[in-house]
Amino acid sequence: MAELEGIEVAPVPGGKSWDLAGMAQLSQSFVAGKVLAAMADEDPDIVVITADMKFSNMTVDFERVHPERFINVGISEQHMVSMAAGMASVGMKPYVGAFAPFVGLLAGEQIRTDLAYPGMPVRILAHHAGIAIGFYGTSHHATEDLGLMRSIANMTVVCPCDATATEAALRQTADLPGPVYFRLGRGRDVDVYDALPAGKWRFGEAAVLREGEDLTIVANGITVSAALEAAGKLAGDHYEVSVIDAHTVRPFDGTTIAAYAGRSGKLLVAEEHNVVGGVASACAEALVEHGLADVKLERIGMPADEYSLIGPPTHLYRHYGMDAAGIETKARELLAA
Amino acid sequence: MEASQVQEVRDRAGVVRRETIRLIEVAGNGHYSSVFSCAEIMGALYSGVMRLAEDPEWPERDRLILSKGHVAIGLYPLLAERGYFPSEWLDSYTRLGSPLGDHPDMRRIPGVDFSSGSLGHGLSVGVGMAQAARLRGYDETRIWVLLGDQELNEGQVWEAAGSASHFGLGNLVAIVDANQMGLDGMTEETMPVEPIGGRFEAFGWEVVEIDGHDPEAILAAAAALPPAASGKPQCIVARTVKGKGVSYMELSRTWHIGYLDPDDAAAAVKEIDQRG
């Protein structure tokens, strides 16, 4: 395979490959359907809408409980967003679910014009964000959505990394007056928050999950558990590293991040997004706003001018350094600098 | 139908055209001809066709979405006439900080049911409002969506059209202001949309075609709509002429956006009054 020369094909982690059957068994982090079904028991205005994806995002769990308030629009995400805006203007609280590229990018203008500009309380469940869908390729990846969403006035942008965080995010944002973009992963994410004290995930506040003076790592989505794992390895070599989950991207808690980065003098941002426009950009803005431009900043993410290689998600995370090993390697470079 | 109602529509269409000319003098630039083609339609909607109340926020009111949002200048005088905001607001049209711009903003203008301007969105918003009205038990509420003919090129219109019939939204009425033109020229040359009625029928809608400048025809079409609680979305294809009312603007590409100096504006108003 001469055409593969120079491209390192990662070994299969744990000897297992990524497949749809495995994904179906491990979809426990897509809890939005169940959580919303419970919230809708109390709130008659909640409706859930999807675009021929109810099994991909498990909003079918909502349909099973409240079929009269579940709407499937078929494959028409732009229509779905505008339609939800119309429903919200009459007093409903619509939650719309679709693959992140097809709502966060394809329907980006509808989100701006029909949700954010008139301030409609529509919530977007943008799932399989980043490169989570692996070898289905760039058409199905969303590595630009944070850049778009966080530059839209009136938007709220939240990235819960697991099931516990997803439920907290849904409940804590329920009464916000404008639209919310929930950036969700691949539905089989490593649990982080279920082992932490209840209430650790608080909307609008960066979550400090580990404290250390030598380096600050800011993570988001799938990189949160990877960063914690990397920090554990580094502690074995007596490096003390802070790990912060910057789950609320807009409004962004730059104050907390600047405080930790200012103390350590070194900041590593790891995210499943292009290195331009996402959490790393938000951190850089926060550093400058707090007069900390001298903090050494390194970024892990999709390279600025690359679209993803083909590969299973776990292989891609390893290739782009978004897994624990990649974060550890980059952290050691930064610690040595 | 009462003769007085027909006359009301004519009078309001005259108000729409004259005020459009006056306000564009304030702005220095604006959409004349797109408004002129739907002057009778907008006049009729606010002459007893839509179910409205003194309170522009009445939950069970009918709602109008100007999917062709660039005709908002024609709507503003009708909303002011209803007392939804002071008529002095009209004089501020397009000035820095005015609530009234070329496209309507629901957050700043009482009586505007949804903000618009990006073509192709309005029918989707209408589908959502119609569904929400059903869920809330507003059984007599209708949702009216005014679309342009060239706008029907937008694919989202047909996503909405298909879902409206699938969801059985008899409380949704699409009015196509088929004024035969877009920005670049004749619709059928730029990118055809005919047969408009046939397309909506194929998407499961009930369709009626009328002369969109005939107040009696508009009122008759509205009166003939089945109850809002019925199960089929309704489309009124209004055959109109872009620029109708000022002879040199009629089907003229150059008057989509323009400016009349005060003398020409006075002459245009005179012609509107004579033909009114």
C-alpha cells in the first residue's frame, strides 16, 4: 500500500475496533431523550424534534413517553430549526436533535437568524460533534461549529462530556430565555462526573477537576477524561497539573482559566475541534483580556488547515493527539520548555 | 362580502403604496415594487381577514409571517393604523436606532409576529407556529405566510411544504405573491417556479389561484378557506404584477430597489390616487 507510506496506522486499542454494534451498546451518554421525558412530565411546553435521527440521538426515548410532543421532520435540518423557532414564538420549548455538522453547520444561518436574533428559546442537541463519527468522514464531522456558534450574539454554548454532565446541562439551562447549543459527543463517552460530588457541574463555571501548579490543562468534551488520565500519569513523575473542564463555551469563564493559567504560566488546551475558533481561541482571548499574554499556550486539536484522515474514532484521537497519551506527550513538552 | 370591506381593502392598499413612497423618501433608498405587488393582499389581511385583537400579543391571534420580509415597509403603516405603535415611529424609518428597518424585527415592533429577511425561512416558521397553535388548543387561529415567487427557488420552502401536509396543518395558509420577478429579472427566465399551484398540490396542499390585485377575489378566497381545524394546508397563488400602481415600475427590473426624488414621488402618488 504505497499510498499509505508515511501515514502511521495506529494499533487498535484493546484489540477491538469501532463498529456500529459496539456503538449501539455503549450509547448511554445520550440521555437527553430520557432526561427531557422526565422534564416534560413537569413542563407541558417541552417538545422534542429530530430529523430522521431518533435512534442516533436516542430522542426515541422521549417519543416513547410523550409521543404527542415528539416531531420527526425527516431529513430537513434547516426546516427543523426554523420550525422550532415558530413553535417557540407561540410559547413552546423545542429541543431539536441532529448530527452536529447538519445542524451546527448546515443550519447555521437559521440558528443565527431565526433563533439567536429574535431570542427564541430553542435548544439544539448537536451530537456526534468533532470527529466522533470517524471514517464516515469530513462530511459527517463538525470541527468548526464552536467557532461559528460562539460568535453568534445571544447564543449559549455548552459541551457536556458525559451523561451526568448532559443531564445537569439540560436541567440548569431549562429556563434560559434564548437558544442553547449543546455540543454532544459520540454517545459512548467515558464517565467523569458520576464519580464526583453532585453539583460539580455548574452551568457557566469552568469546572476545576484537578489542581496543580506546574501546568494547566483546559479540556472539553472527550478530552476531559483524557486530560485527567494524562494528569494522573504526570503525577507519577511529580508534576502537578490542573485540569479544567471548560464545558460552557459561551458565556466563557475566562476568569477561572486565566487565574490557573497565570499561576502555572503554562496552558495546554485540548479539544475535538479545529485549533482555530474553539476553546483554545477562547482561552487565548481570556489570557489577553487578563493581561496574561506571556503565558505559554499550546493547542491540541484538528490542525488549522487539515481535514481529518479516514479512520475509526479512537485511531483518529490517537493520531491527532486528543487521547490521554497525546495530551501527556504534549504536556511533557510544555513542562520541559 | 360587504361592499364596505372591499373599499377598506382598496383604501389600505392605497395607504400601503403611498406610505411606501413617503418612507423611502425618508430612507433615501428602498423596495418599492415588491410592496406594490402585494398591497391589496396586505390591505385585505388587515381589513378583517386576520383574527386580531387590540392587544398585539393576544395568544390566540392569527399570525402573519412576511417570508418576503423586504415588504415590511408596507406593513408598518397598517400596524401603526391599528395603534400597535405611535405613527411617529414611521417618520424614523431606517434612521439610526429606529425600530423600523427594511426588514421587520419582532423584538422591537409590536404587531410583527416574526422577524424575517432571509428568504426561504418563513414557511418553516409558519409550520412551527401552526403546530404550536394546535398543541395549545388555539383551534381558530390561522397562520398566514406571505411568500414571493422567486423565493420558491429556496429548497427550504419545499421542506416546509412537505411537512405541512404531512402534519395536516389546515390552520396554515401560504399566500404566494406571484409578481413574476426577482432581483435579476423575470422569474421564469432567472429560475422558473411554475407551475406554482401544481407544485403545492403535489406537496399535498389545497390550491386556489386568484387575481392578487382584486380585493373581492382576495376576500372571497379567504372566506372560502375551510375551518382552521381542518387537515390540509391552504395555498393562495395570487397572480400579481411587480410594481403595480406606478406604470413605469410595473415589471421593471430597475425598480426593485430605488429612489424617487420628491417631484417623481409626487407624480407617483398622483398616479396611485387616480388608479386607486
